[in-house]
Amino acid sequence: METAGIVLAAGAGTRMKSKHPKVLFEILGRPLVMWPVSALKAAGVDDITVVVGPDGDEIANAVDGFASTAVQQEKLGTGDAVKAAIAAPALRGFQGNVVLVYGDCPLLTDATIRRLIDTRIQEDAACVVLTFRLEEPFGYGRIIREDSFDADIPTGDVVAIVEQKDADERQARVRECNSGFYCFDAQALREALAKITNDNAQGEYYITDAVALLRETGRKVVALETEDPEECAGVNSRVQLAEATRALQRRINRAHMEAGVTMLSPDLAWIGPEVALERDVTLLQNVTLMGATSVGEDSIIGPDARLFDTVVGKGCTVDETIAYEARIDDGATTGPRAYLRPGAHLCEGAKAGTHVEIKKSTVGVGSKVPHLSYIGDATIGAGVNIGAGSITCNYDGARKHATHIGDGTFVGSDTMMVAPVNIGEDVVVGAGSVITTDIPDEALVIARARERVIEHWVPEHRK
Ligand code: UD1
Ligand code: CA
């Protein structure tokens, strides 16, 4: 049976006190709305519609390639938002399961989505709703079962969901809450939507009313209780954003540790959801790994490293390094205090040492840039040593130019390589040189003012 997903994200998010849409706030580098979208994808739900407001272009961009969007013209409530989705071309005439979730719930897992779908099919229910129990349920919609007011732990059929603002005293004492995660039968959902009214405390169309409406027509509604209330936490404020970030950090780090990664201090490791770490990787304190970053076996990252979209091979040492879109091949070492910018590529066994910045350049196999250098737009061959303080002068104020350095070349300290320039193989460059012309293989080049030594100068000048 086919399954479609709906993610509601048209709400105003006023409690964030922000000029930006709530669902675009990021958790571990991923926008809030993309967390439930990714969970749906991981559960095998490919047809996803995200409901946005009329000003939702930014949200549409954020989910582009993962979900389509439907526009809710006015924020008339969650029931009205679902109507906008079900009327969108992607869902018109759709038969099957509809998983409905809210865009501000980043902790929902794909396993729970699968459970909702499987339960709906097994029980042939019109709706399955995920519920959770809280000691302090204030604010959430309450699950009213047939035995809610009699049993200690009610297990009877669900008769209604009552919102906080509409709950009477007895209903408000119910501890079982609505997570906002549902799986509907598409046809039953359409029938219920047609009947939802805004006759309630907030004057809104509530999707939660679908439960009582389906019951009235004799359809089956099943409540599935989760053991893990944390999964249902919504992000309505910045405090909740920080709490959800912590919870996801714990979840992600735990999974990596269980898969064979050592973390000196898991609280000080921030790892994005798409990061891949092989076994026997060690993360020291203060490590941030984001985007499409990956790290190979036996590499040691940190302390104090931030890597974004960077590919690290096996057996590397990445100490106090900041890297964006860089490649660090097997056995290479970086830092402390290295800055690798987009297109920096350290080949096997290469080194970018301390206070070294590398941009859009290849450092060949076993080559070293150990101290105080800037290397930009350069290709450096294998077995090259770049002396301390040497830089490529790649920018003439208007354009960038390339530098090529052949295998086995030794560049003395404090050399300026004024690009465009080619330095051959096995060249020796004297320290302090300014290189402006191409240098042939195996040459010695010294390009600096000749040293003068004037003996006895000092005593004579003191007279
Ligand atoms: C909702 C549920 C409540 C549940 C809680 C779980 C309803 C009526 N109530 O309450 O039972 O316990 O979630 O977190 O569904 N949205 C729209 N368009 C609208 C209104 C809301 O797209 O017109 C979106 C919001 O962006 C948000 C989601 O729907 O992602 C939920 O809306 P919100 O106002 O946060 O509902 P809650 O009061 O949290
Ligand atoms: Ca909410």
C-alpha cells in the first residue's frame, strides 16, 4: 500500500520572537523542517507535501528536492492546513496511508513512522495516533479514551482529542498527550476534513477533531503509546530549540559510539546528521563535524576542530583545524591551527602544519607545508617541502593566478611565489626569495638582495 507524508509548517512561530520562520532554525546544521522530512524519507515515504504559508518561499527552497509544498492561504488551524495539503496536485485522488506530522518536531524517528503505518494496516484503522504520557501535560492536546476517567492507566478506545484551551477540569487532568503524529487512511481523512468546524476556544480548525468525527461514523481510531516521550517534543521557543539540539546530539553521538567511535567528551562533540565516521575514529574535546563530512578509520580529530563538508581519510591527525570542503587523504596531518578552505586537498601523508592556510590547492603525496604559510591556487607535487613563512602571491588585485611546484622541490623559508609561476622538479629555492619567473628542473634559485657585511662598521659609527 502506498504512503504519502504531510508536514505542517505554516504556523507563525511567534514564541521564537524572530523575524525568521521557525522551521528554518537549524539543529546541527539541518533546518528544523528537514528533520521530520528526513525521518519520513528514511521510513520509505517518498511522496511528501510540506504545508507553508503564502510567504513560504524560503521554506520551499529548504525542502526542495525532498518534498513538494502546498500553500495554506490563512492560518486557520492544523485542520485547515491538512486540507491545503490534501487538495494539492500531489495528493489529489490519492488512496493509501497518509502520515501527518508537524514541522516543529525534530525528534521523530523513522522507526516510529513505520510503526504508525504498520499498525494502521494491521488494525485496518481509519487513524492511528501516537501518544505519550507526561507528569506535566499542560499545553498538549489530551487523549480521551473510553476509560480515561476511571482507569489509572486507560487503555480503552480513543473517543476524542481535546486541546488544552478547550479542556474541562476533568479532561485537563488526563496525562496522555497527543504527539501530533498520525497515520490516516486517505479516504477517511478526506471525509473527516469535510466535517471539521472551528467551533472551539481558539476559533480554529483542529485536525485533532478528526478523531471524534471518525468515531461518530463508526470508524476505528487506534492510539499507539510511545515509551519515549522525548521523541514527541516540539520546538516552540528558543529554550526548546536548545533542548532538542541537546537531545539530538546525544542520540547521534550515542549511535557513533555504539558503532566504534571513541569520544573523549560526547557533550563537546557536535556532529551533523549526515556525517559518516568509521570505526576506531577518536574525537577529542570540542569537535564540530557538519554537512557531508566523513572520517576514515583510526583518524584522530581535535581537540578544537571544525570540519564542514570535508572528507578525511584513514589514520589522519586533524588537530585544531578549521576546514570547509577540503580533502585530507590517508595519513595526512593538519594543525594545530590550520585553515583549509574550499578545494584544499592534502594527498596521502601530506602535512599542513601550524598557522597554515590552504585554498583551492593540492599538496602532493608526502609534501609538507609545516609553518606559517598561505597556499592558494597551487598544485604542489610529491615530496615537496615548503619552508616556514613561504606564500603564494596568487592575487594581483584583480585576478587569481596559479602556482605549480614540481616533485621533490625544496622551497626555502620566507619565499614569495608570485603567480602565475612554475617551479620545476627537484629545484632548490634559497630562503627569502621572491620568485617571479619559471624555474627549470634541478636548478638552484636565489632571488634576494646580496648580503653585505661591513667589518668594523659599528665602532667607527659610534665615534
Ligand atoms: C498541536 C496539537 C496538539 C498536540 C501538539 C503536539 C492541534 C489542534 N493541536 O498543538 O493536540 O498535542 O500539537 O505538539 O493540532 N500549523 C499550520 N497551520 C496552521 C496552524 C498550525 O501549518 O494554521 C502548523 C505549525 O507550523 C506547526 C503545527 O502545525 O508546525 C502545529 O501547530 P501548533 O500551533 O504548534 O500546535 P500546538 O498548539 O503545538
Ligand atoms: Ca507546536
